[in-house]
Amino acid sequence: MNWAVIILFGSFFVLMAVGVPIAFSIGISATLTFLLFMSFDQSVFVVAQQMASGLDSFTLLAIPFFILAGNIMNRGGLAIRLVALAQVLGGRLPGALAHCNVIANMMFGSISGSAVASAAAVGGVMAPLQKKEGYDPAFSAAVNIASSPTGLLIPPSTTFIVYSLITGGTSISALFVAGYLPGILMGLSLMMVAGFIAKKRGYPLMPRPSWREVGITVRDAILPLGLIVVVMGGIVGGIFTATEASAAAVIYSLFLALIWYGELKIRDLPKIILDSAVTTTTVLLMIGASMAMSRAMAFGDIPYTVSDLLLGLSDNPLVVLLLINVALLVVGTFMDMTPALLIFTPIFLPVVQNLGMDPVHFGVVMTLNLCIGVCTPPVGSVLFIGCSIANVPIDRVIRPLLPFYAVLIALLLLVTYVPDISLFLPRLILNY
């Protein structure tokens, strides 16, 4: 019996159940596990040392910069312009406003790097429009909730930065490029479901815009979308690293919000910077605590224990990958994306590498899997935000969400078992 597994995860889940903040739950459970191998003083010292050394990374600087850039874009009126472009792109399809919601979340989510920000910003614009056109508010909320995490796959994505750090240097450029096809497929899959339901219910198309209106809309949205070109073009072209790209994103977003559009004022910046600092602190505290937990796992041979357990159940790669996906789907229902990624990547990565799975491919699979988790009860952050924005009770939204859950799980299995969906673009563009 591996007591390290019992103490680490037992104490962790008990602490979470009684309401201890997740970062502290991680740190305390790691300390308790170290007590199996050393004295109390040594355990506390090792945990503190691992937290400090885990945050001593140039790569991690990208996280506060991308968070700041996303907040600037969010407050600078960019969501409205992207929603207008989405209306042009999806307006002539059945259930036009539902398609607009998905497209807008794909664009804004990739720029903001936050599913919660995307659900709030895009949902806040789309919910009144959909209500006015006779859409069922629960259906509108379901579309917004399911599509908000698409931006976590479409770069720039802080999730991939965290994954790269955990895995000890998986190429961030490759992860960013690998996210495009799965992210786009995720959006298209949701649009298919939304379109089918909308056509069945007879939801209207949008009026056909004039060429002049199309031109103005595209012109207004080009510069916000240019952030993706600046970041990805710079990284792929070797002009700067992901961390330097994040700083460039802040400068670019400040230029648009302060100077070009003028919808952000200098007096707004202190609050934006403070909000970004608070978000960054929360994320980095979880990362530091998780580094200590990873060390505790290594001390207790936990990754090898889990690997032996999974491979003991079956040596068929298809079955093992299915079991990992099921485990992550369950984890995602009660744990947010960042801590789940930090805790379970060190456990499952050695297993999939034994099966010959590429770490970039696994990073995409984990991210897509946990994207589903942020939309599911009981603790899905996007689920709560989406329902709050639409002013719809959670119990009314679950049923309309079921077909979206089904198509997302089907896509997850497709991405899991067809590596080329994730690896085609990195091989083509980066010679990965």
C-alpha cells in the first residue's frame, strides 16, 4: 500500500471539502506527505523551497503580461467590435445569433486568454440581443457557456504556458500552434449543434448587411484580431519568445485601447493593473504550491504507482487513454482548470509517454478535456458566470447543455485518438 498516495490525495480532498482555499489545500497536503520521509521542520523547508524555486522561471512572466493584455482589451471596448464581426460571419446561418456567440467567444477568448472573461463580455452583449429575437434564455446561456472555453485552446493561451512549465520545457510555440485546429473544430462542432437546434425551433436569420456595413465592421475588428498576428507571428517567426510576446501584447493592447479607440482612460489603468495583479497572484500561488506537491509525488513514487495501476488494468493504449480521459472529466467537474492541470499532469504524463504519446498532443488533450470541466456542475466557473450573465438558474441550463457536452466529448475522443489533429500544424510550420 502506498501511504503517500493516501495521505496526499486524502488530505487534499478533505481540506477542499471543508472549504480550505485550493492553493493552501495543495501546500498542506504536500507538507503532510513529506512528513512520511522527514521531520516537520525539514518538510516545511522543502515545501517553501519548492514553491520559491518553482516560481523562479522567466517563462512564468508571460502569465501576468497576458492577463494584463486581456484585461486591457476587455475594458477597452474590443468585445463589441468582435461581436459585430461575428454577426457578419454567422448572420446568414440558421440561429444566426447563436453562431455569432460561438464565433465571438472563439475570437475574444483567444485574445483575452480567459474563458470567464469571454463568457462575461460576449454573453453580456449577446444575451439581450438573443432575448429580443425570441431565443430561449436557457438555450442562449448554454451556447455561451459551452463556447467560452474555445479561446483556451486557440492561442495565446496561458494554460499552455503552465503546461510547458510543468512538463519541464515542452515547446510553447508548438503548443500554441497545436491548439488552432482543435480549437477551431471545437467552435465548429458547437455551431453544428446550435444550428440544428435553432433550425428546429425556427430561430431567425439576421438581416443581410450592406457591403458598406461589412467593410466598416471588418475594418473595426482587424486591429483587435491583429494581436493574434503580433503574438503568433512573432513567436513562429523567431522574432521573440512567448514571454517577450506577452509584453508586446500589453503594448499593442494599450495602443488600441488608449490611443486608437480612446475608450480606455489613463485613470482606468491602476484598477486594471490591480485586478491583473490579484489574478496573477492567485495563479502563481497555485503554481508554487503545486510544484511542492509535484516534489511530494516524486518522493512517494506516486506517478509510478498510478502508471503501474493503469497499465495493470490494461496494456491497450486505447483503453488507457480512455481511462485517463474519464478521470480528467471527473476531476474537471469539481476542480478548476489550472490546479487540475498542475496536479494531474505530473501523474499522467509519464503514463502516456510510456505509450509513445507526444507531450504536445497530450497537452492539447488535457486542455480540451478540462475545457469541458469548466462548463460542468458542481463548480464550473464558466457555468456560474454564464448563468449569472443570462439571469437564468443553473438547473434550467443543464438540459440545453447536454447536446453540447455530447459533441465536446466526441471531439475529445477524436483529438485523443487522432494525433495529427494536434500535431499537423506544428510539423508543417515549425518542423516539430
